[in-house]
Amino acid sequence: MTNAVEAAWHKILTTVGEPRRPEESPLAAPFAQLVLEAHAEPLLRQLYPWAGGRARDNR
């Protein structure tokens, strides 16, 4: 696994459990569960956690 993939997973895993505002999407909790389950699978953990398979720089 590359450092970029590990960094992407680290970023998404550390932000997925952050408190949400009440007006945010009702899909936030199911998305958090999906991220945790995907990370638990070794084959999926080798891929970038974003669509398209490329790392994103969300500045």
C-alpha cells in the first residue's frame, strides 16, 4: 500500500466520526459505517477511499 493511500484512509477515518450539525445529510451515519466496514476489508483498504481511485487534495 502506498503512503498516499494510507494518508487518504487516515484522513477519512479521522474525520468520519466528527460531530455533525443537525441540518446535515441524514446519510452521514450510514456513510460513516460504510467507511469503517470498507477499511476493515484488506482488499478495499488498498484502494483510495474516494471515487475515481485518485487522491484528492481538499484544500
